[in-house]
Amino acid sequence: MEHITASPMIDYTATAAFQAVIENTAVPGNDTSYWEPDTQRDLLTQFVISITLGLVAFFSFCLLRPKWAELYAARRRRRNAASSLPELPDTLFGWLPVLYRIGDEEILNSAGLDAYVFLSFFKFALRFLSATFFFAATIISPLHWRYIGKTGIPGIDRPPTDDDEKNKTDPTYLWIYVIFPYVFTGIAVYLLIQETNKIIGIRQKYLGTQTSTTDRTIRLSGIPPELRSEEKIKEYVESLQIGKVEIISLCRNWHELDSLMEERKKILKQLERAWTKHLGYKQRQRYNDTLPLVHAARVRSESIRSESGTESSQLLGSEDGRVPVRRHDDGRPKHRMWYGPLRLRYKNVDSIDYFEEKLRRLDENIVSVRQKDYSTSGLAFVTMESIAACQMAVQAVLDPNPMQMGATLAPAPADVVWKNTYISRSNRIYRSWSITVIIGFLTVFWSVLLVPFVSLLNLSTLHEAIPGLADALVRHPLVGSLVRTGMPTLFWSSLTVAVPFLYSWLSSLQGMTSRGDRELSLISKNFFFSFFNLFFLFTVLGSASNFWDLLKRLQESFKDATTIAFALARSLEDLSRFYINLIILQGLGLFPFRLLEFGSVIMYPINVLSAKTPRDYAELSTPPIFRYGFSIPQTILILVICIVYSVFPSSWLICLCGLVYFFFGHIIYKYQLLYAMDHQQHSTGRAWPMICSRVFLGLVFFQLAVIGSLALRRAVTKSLLLLPLLVTTVWFTYFFARTYEPLMKFIALRSIDPDNPNNNGDSENSLGSPTLVSPPSGLDRDSLLILIGGREIGLRLKKYVNPNLTIPLDGPWIPSTDGSIMVRPSTYDESNNGAV
């Protein structure tokens, strides 16, 4: 930032040394120029490192993509919704034009509204930054060069002259700090409203005309004990005269059943490992998609163990078959069973017999437990006969008593976390607030960890803490450049990758009843972490040259508020170098590594070595999961950085780096969402209002930064001219939340197609026959994708029910001679139980 003239009211003598540090002038007795970094070298170093990493990752992906199609095209090979996408050529770069030509309609049909909304944010950012870059390159940057000699490129600014000192308070020059905040805010709001209207139109069109149990269902919470029965809830809802109730699923305390089913999974896995060891099964070749499954007829364990039985021959195969077998006289696997006082004695028993008997007894117990009458909870899913009745119910207050009979939109049946449906309200509130406090503490804790890396941004600060290291970096400019540019940005990037996993685990403990709500909560948590640490730490504490001096003169600084303001203004301007390096590293260096799915590649050999059973091998080809809560916060933060610096001298360079970031990001995420990775599709674009609110937050922060910059230049009148813009932006944020967000949450009654029989609860048609105006397959919220015989089948869920109440109790997967995998039925007959 330019020379800042102190106010006449300031005791300049008291803060002379501190002010000298701010102005980058020499303090008597100290040669600060010795510690000045070579910012031009730093920028070049960061660019070379990033472009090298990015090119290596990108060319590696282009070479490996056709060879590892089961990983890099896993979604298209396994999902029916993605099968309509065009086949990508196996040439080195031929996939790029085909991917670029895929339009919005194909994205909706194959990936759903959530993916469409996420990619729409990148389009919005590209349009906004294109306009910002145009004004920054043609008007803002030339004016900065004309008046103060600032190019925006670190290290090549023109030395200040006497004319520059005179022009620093020139009203004509400072008008760009008044005009362009209005221009950029107007462009951002216009583009946001334009994109929001488009998303709302698509969402209302498809959700209003689709066949959906989800959109006819209410999540009713806070049910009082006297109303906790299906009959009383139905009578209560229908008494409100908003419509007829089709079915009610009252949640109960299924903890005992859920625990038994978890134990069954463990025993089934142990039994499959015992069979695999007995048969000597080793997979010699990878299956293309999944293992072909064949449901075997019920067989007795005695006949399987028989050497001459036909069932045994079918299971064991022959020596020259695909599945090598072990001779019966080689013995069967044994299990050590401990018994007696203090379990000090043991005996070896047949593993297959042991686990089959445990599985049989457990299945008997599960069938018995399924028939029990469990205590009810205060949560129920109420499916209405029409979408209109449901939408009216969720937008109204049903009960005059606070926190009682609250109606909200229900998640999709496959999206419900059933183990959290029977948690008491007090327990859920306690968990929510406890996790919130923990995350708040951790967010501050990360700031403490980042302080040492802040010191690396400036050698004078580092010299006060570690003199030897600072001297060594000065003597070796290239190493110093690598440390200053690479270490802080790389550490920050690593932290933004690691922390979301911790926050995701903490979010799973909050007791949310749907995975979609958990993902939206994760977006909020991770953005708060990134925004607080990056802006608070690096702007307030991470000034490029005054951090250590600020600590030493803390008492004097707090006596003079203007001195602190000087430090913050200087910090915001000087940290443009850090943000440029960060965006370059993220956009050019690290983004291409997302194509490689580095985590899956690293874990694949480990998973292959640990895979023993056919089920383990089948899980190897499962597509990686794309998490919106990991990707959206970082992209919003990059856009906020570009907005904040859009009128400062480095605006054109930061906006250019932002354009590169969002251009590559759109291509990479488009490929992953369409071809490579699986992702949730049940929130129907509810992340868009969260994105918009955080863009508005960035606009407010941008306006405050410009107002502060003008005020510190004693341009008080011009800073006051921006107050109406600030007030209007805050008001529009509230206006947007009241008018646009409900349309991103509910279905407007006018959007509901009254001629569609499915919207009136036509149960026969709801089972699957497509309507004339059917939504894209990616928006089918009632579908539950199940793999049967190596093919993906989407079953329509007609009601909300805990899967553990109805899921078939199948037996283990056992390899057969023809390469298929036989699924043995359970040792307990469960044919009388219904299924979804």
C-alpha cells in the first residue's frame, strides 16, 4: 500500500518506529532492506513449481485413463444414469473436446441437480471474473501505474516519485475505489440472480412434474407422547384439512436390531473368509464392473462338505477351472474357541461350522427381534396423497405449542440415517451444540498452528524468532524463495485437505437424520474454517513485515487504534503475494492431481493385498465418492479472495489467476462428476443458497476493505459514499434469503402439474412406468440403486422403512467354477418377511 499520511490527531512520536515498519522504511540502527524478499523470484518460483506439478499430473492422467478405465471411468461403467453419456476416446487429448461439448441437459440427465448446481457456480465465477479482469486490465491497472507506479506484479513496481506523493490523495485517482465497488457488486448480483432464476426454473419444473414419494412426505418432529401412534398422527394431520394421509412411518427405537445387523455383517465377513481359505480362492483376473452373482439353491452344510455330493462339486470346481481348489484331505480352516474360567482354555473347531452356526443363531434372533414392538420416538415420516398437501404442510405452522409437531421436508428414503431417527431431541441438541463448540475451538487451534508458517512470509519476522534460519535463507536466494512461496501455501493446501475429514467425522456425531443435511452442514463448517483462518490469521496477524513488531509494541498499539488500522491496511495489500501464490498452486499445481484420484490410487494396492473374499474384490471396483462438502468451500474462498482484491493494484493478476483456477476446475470437476466418481443426488441443489450467501459475505468484506483503505488515505468523503452500497448489500442478502431461498427449498404449488396422476398418489403408476413429462434419471429421489447379477437396478421405494427390518438375510458369497459368485441363502428361512 502507498504512503499513508498520519492524522494530525495522532501522537506520531509514540509510534514512529512502528510506523516506519509499516512504511517499509529503515528504522535507525536496522537495515530492513537486507530482509526484503525478491518477490519477482518468488512469483516465478511458484509458477514454475505449480506448472511442473500440474503438467506431470495431467499427462499422467491422460496416459493412465484408458488403461485404468475401471477407476477413471468407474461411474459410467456402473451407473445406468451415466450410460447415456458419450464415450470418451482413448487418445491422449481426444477426451477434452467431447467432455467440453456435454451440455446442461446431459449433466442434469446423468448427474442430477446437485452436480448441475455445483458446475453452475464455476460458470458464474468465470463470467464474473472475466468482467472483473477486463476492467482491472483496461482501467484499474493503468491508473495505478499512472499515479503510484504499481503494476500489480510483485517486485517490478516503479520507484515512487515526488509526483506520485502528490497524486496519492488526488480525488480523480481515488474515484476508482468508489466507482468500481458499485460496478463489481452490481455485476455479481446480476449474474447471481440470473443463475438463480435458471436453477429455480429447472428445479421447479422437474420436481413439480415427477413421480416422487419423497416430495409427498413430511418429516414430523417433536411428536408428544400422547400422539405417538400411526392412527393418532393420521387423525391429527387430516384434522388440519390440508389433505389425506397415505401412509405413516413412525420411527422407533431400533437400536437392538441395528446392533444385531452390524454384528451379522462381521460374522458374515468371517464366514466368507473361512470359505475362501477352504476353497483356496484367488482372483486371477479383474472383473470388468462387478462380480456376477448367482443365488444358489439352499444347500445343507453337510452336503457341501461331502466329497462326492453334486453341490460340493459345483462349489469346489475342478483343478483346471478359474477358481483353484484345495483338496479335502488338506483339511478345513480351524478357529480357536476360548472357554472355561476366565476363558483360559481353548479348543480348535471347524471355522465354517463355527461361523455358520453363529450366523444361524443370529439370524433366528434377528427374525425374532424384527417382530418385537419397540418404543416409539418423537419422529415420523408422513406421506401425503398429493405433493400439494405436503408442500402446504411444511410451509405452515401446525401446532400452537412451541417445539411440537414441527413439519419439515423429508429426505429421500435412501438418504435417511436410521440410527439417528430414534435419538431423543435433548440428546440431538446436546450433540449439535457440543460439536459446534469443539469445531469453534479447533478453528482457533488451527490458527495457532499456522502462526509459524506466517513467519516464513517475511524474513525480518523470521529473523526475530530463528535468526540462523533467516540468515541461511538470505544467503541462498533460491532456497529462500522456495521456502517463502512453497511452504505456507503447501501447508495451507494440505490443511484444507486434512481438516474436512475431521469435520466430516464430527458432523456424523451430531445426530442428523439425513446424509444430505450432514453434507450441507459440512459445507458450512469447512468454509468457516477456511475463511476464518485465511483472512483472520493472515490479515490480522500475518502482515508481511510487522507481525513481530506488533507483538513487541502491543501496549502502544492498543493505545492508538489508528496504528492498528495502519497495520491491517498494510497487511491486506502486502498479502496479495501470498494469495497469488496460493491460487497459482491450487489452480495449476494441485487441481490436476484431482483427476488422478491420488488417494484411491495409493489405497488400491493396499486394498488389493487385504482383499480375500469375492465380496472384497467386488468392492475394489466401487467408484470413489465425490464429497461436495470438501470441494465447495475452497472454491468459494478463492472467489472471495478475487472479489476482495478486485480494485487493488494486483487486481488484474489475481483475477487472471482466478480465471485459470475456475477454468481448470470446471473441466476437472465436470469429468469427475459425470464419468469417474459417485455422488449423492438427494439434496436437489440446496447448496446453491449457501453458495450465494457466502458470495454476499465476500462482497461485504470487499466493501469494508475498500472503505477502510479510503479512510486511511483521509478520503473520508469518498469512503462515506460507499456506505449506501454496504447497507444495500446487507439488505439484499436478507431480501434474497426471504424471496429466493424458499424456492430452492420448497416446490411452488403452481409448479405442481395437476394433470399428472402421480402427484395425486397413483400407487400403480408410481412403481415405475415413466410419465410423459418425466424428470431426468439423476433427479429420481426415490430410487435405491442395487447391484444384482453385475447390473445396476434402481428400485423405487414406496415407503419409509428401516432397511434392517426388511433386508433379506442372504448367506455368504462363494466362488463357483464358471467364474460366477454363488450367494448362499441364509441358514434360517426368512421367506415370509416382506421387502421394500
